[in-house]
Amino acid sequence: MLGLLRRNRQKSREATEAGVKRSRESWFGRVARLLRAGRMDEEVWEELEEALLSADVGVETSLSLIERLRNEAGERGVREHSDLMEVLKRDISARLADDRAEDVWLESTDHPAPFVVLVVGVNGSGKTTSIAKLAYHFKAAGKKVILAAGDTFRAAAIDQIQLWGERVGVDVVSHQPGGDPGAVAFDAFQAAKSRGADVLIVDTAGRLHTKSNLMDELKKIRRVINRLDPSAPHQVLLTLDATTGHNGLGQARYFTEAVSCTGIVLAKLDGTAKGGIVLAIKEQLDVPILFIGTGEGLEDMAPFDAEGFVEALLEPAPAAS
């Protein structure tokens, strides 16, 4: 995993709470109020199911969560609101936990140089902004960072990453619009080597004329990097827009299959009231969520911690008036 970033647990907790605020105050707040109602009849179970579905948890996962709660309430006689809430928290946390998601913010001095991060995702998913946030956090951890403007198919994409590079204060390697993305990756790697950079983050195209063209280009970039360093890329991050919900999962599968994504950056989580999409992502793509976008600023990114996320999502909600 990344292992190059310093972790500030208090800031991470605050950022996560801010990121799930809309979800906590809407559908998951409704879940908490229903469990607090003091009666678990059929009407309440149906309302719980509706709330989970409305939060984008997904049909199969929602039914499975409700079944677990029913079993605890029926067979084991768990009736107290606090006990049922703990059952739900443990169940969701277990589904989101992933052994592959080591502590990516635990700084290590033992890592390849440059540590190559390939970032993929559809245009508009928050990919370039997420790259800037990663670069900012790496730089704040004392790392020298270089960005590669690998989306050569859009002149605006090159301009955008160059502007972010200036804001963050890191070098950007770019070619002319329409150039070979593999050549950009090659030159950026060589530049990172010669300049003693710790981290190289490679942007990629999010749209070409056909899906096959796009995936072929991504595979090519990966091959170029791998020839330069057989252990690279060391991380392939897929950026997903949380506000698109289930609509983005179909496209995401193409990326995970084409370039073997190792982690997910869930952007714009603060912009949706349907935070349950994290469960659908984890269960359908089977790729660990590593970071969540919690706002528009460069600091607004938090490491994803399953238990901390669930606690923030299901913390006590105000009782209905």
C-alpha cells in the first residue's frame, strides 16, 4: 500500500464526520430513529429496508442487513435500541473492512523511489482534484512529488493538472495535446528518477471514442511503467464520484478489469446524502476503499477507516420532533 503519509487521527475523524454529514442527517439518521422507536414490528422493518435502499446500499446488502437484525431481535431476543445499533454497526463495519487496506497513512522510509501511483477514472469523477489532494498530502509529509499529465486527449486536462501543480507546488511533466500518454509516463518516470522524487502520480484519460480504446491506452501506460520498474505501478487508484451512486459502478468494472485497481478514492462523498454507496462499491467491485473526498479544499481527503466511517455515519441522530 502507500505507506508514505503521516496520519493525523483527529483530523481524519473530523474530515470523515464532515464527509458523511448529509448521509447521517438524512437516510442513516432515519435508520437510527427507527431503531430507537422502541417497537420492531413489520412496519418498522419495512421502513428500515426502505431507508437503506434509499441510501444506495443496494438490494441484496439491504436485505442481508435486515435479516441479520431480525435474527438478533427474534432468535436472540435483542430488543434494546443500543444493542440493535451495535449489531448493525458491526455488520456494516465487517462488510467494509478489507485486509488489503493497510494503514496507508503510516509513514515508512522503506519504499521504492519513485513510488508510482496510477490514477484512473471517468472524466468528471473528481480524478484530477483527487490527484492534487494526494500530491498535497504527500508534500505535507515531506515527500518530493512529480505529476504526469497523462490525459493528453484533452487540452483542458493538461491545463488543469498544471494549474493544480502550481497550487500545490509540485513539478508537472506534460506533452502537447494529442501526444502519446505512454511517452508522458516514460518521461515523467525518468524525470522523477533524475530529480530524486519520492512519488510520481500519473493522470490518465477518462474517455476516448470507445471503451476498448480507452482500456488499451491504460494498459499501455501500465506496461510502459512496468518496463521501467517491474514492481510499478505500486498503486492503481480508481476515482469514483459518490454522487453518481450505482450509475458509476458499471463503468468502474471496466477499469478494475483492465488495469487491476488496487484501491478506490471515493470523491465528493460530502456532496451526497446516499453514503450507503460505499457498501455497494465494496461488495460489487471487491476493491478496498482507501480515501474519501470530504470537501473542495486540498486538505479535504481522509483515509477510509471502516469502523470510524460507520461510527460517524450512525452516530446518535436527533430524535424526530
